Amino acid sequence: MSYKPFDLSGKVALVTGGNGGIGLGMAEGLAQAGAKVVVWGLNPDKNAAAEAKLKAYGGDVLVQRVDVADEAAVVDGVAEALKRMGRLDFVAANAGVGGGGPFEDMTTENWRRVTTVNLDAVFWTFREAVKSMIARAQAGDPGGSLVVTSSTSAIHGAPRNEAYAATKGGVIAMIRGLAVEYARYEIRANAILPGWIRSDMTAGLQAWDKFNEKAIGRVPMRRWGEPEDFAGIAVYLASDTARFHTGDSFVIDGGYTIF
């Protein structure tokens, strides 16, 4: 039998915020590797486009309109995904929002908006997914992979973006705790820290010549990251090849952080 380390046939993957940007890049990689893919997103047009793109790879795809800022919607979304797909092997908590501006002018309302989507929603998503993974392990079928999209803002100064950075640092701590607590069920937990990536969140910066000169010009690879740059890491972390890899943080930024 040939060695097929990244064959995800038979696995089910959920990607929140998977209808665009990094999330869609992950979902495409997972679908191409043979996984059944569940995508959560709010925008109907983006959901439809993502569904069509993912179905073109020939596998099972479920696109759900789930507001991750609503705990009940997350609980129902996971339940529906399990009902439709039968299991969850890989869960990427990728949905997120920005919230930049002068720290001294930030309102509690805006702080809460960012922390609800970027931190609370990750908690709700993983909590519901872990319940199903534990039950499966207790029935004799252990395993699972939890992945969160953090950010390099968690490890270097992020002026005018403290709410965002605080949540992205928080999810790294959450991931480490999950990695230790649920290793007994062969559930792994890891974080991905993207740098400057082309997405809706960075659309304004992409057209700013000074930013491209000063920031992107400092990236050793001399370019913006692209959503497809995250397909491989998603496939790796979903695969059995990564079965002993847990509690880690993967910086994917073209070398920006170390330069």
C-alpha cells in the first residue's frame, strides 16, 4: 500500500469564515485533499461563490449561514454540521473581525464587538466540536484537530489595533490549554499566525502605496500573502501525518516577523 500522508478521504472539516480570504484558502486545500468540507459565512453571495468553487473539486460540501457572534447560532451550526456530515475531524476557527483606531478613543462597545467574534466565538466553536470528538473517542474512534487563526499581531506590537491583538494572543493561550487537556483523546490543537495577507480585512491597506513600500517592502518574500498560502498548513494539520503535532503556533508571514 502506497504512503498517502495527506489523503483526507473520510474526514470532515469545518472552517468558520470559510467563504473568503484565508478561510476559503484552507477550505480549498481540504476539499482538494479529499475531505468533506463545511463552511460558515454570513454573506449570501460569498457563500454561494464558495460553495460553487468547493463543489468543483468533486467532494461533499455544506455551506451554512452562521453568525459566530451568536452563541446559540454556533451551537446549532455545529449540531447541524454533525447531523448532515456525521462527524467532525478538523475544525478551523477562522472567522474574525478587525477594530482599528486610536486606543484612547476605543469604546467598550467596539472592544466587545471584536472580542466576541475573535475570542468568544472561538470558545463556543471549539467547545461544541470537542464534545463530539470526545464522544467519538469514547466510542473507540479517537482523534481530531482544532486550529485557530491567530495573527502576528499577537507577538509584536500592534498600534491602533489592541483589541484585535489581545484576542489573537488570547486564542494562542486557549489552544495550548486545549492541546494539553484533550491529548488523551488524541485531539490536537494548534494556532496559525498569518502576517500581511490579501483579504477583505486588508483591502484598504493593499491600495495604500506608502504601506506597500514600508511594510510589504520589508517582507523578505517581497509580496502580500495569498489565501492559497494557507491550503497546505490546513491539510497538514487535518491529516494523520500531524498526529503527534500539537500545542504549536505556525507563523506564516513570508519572513516578516523575523526580519
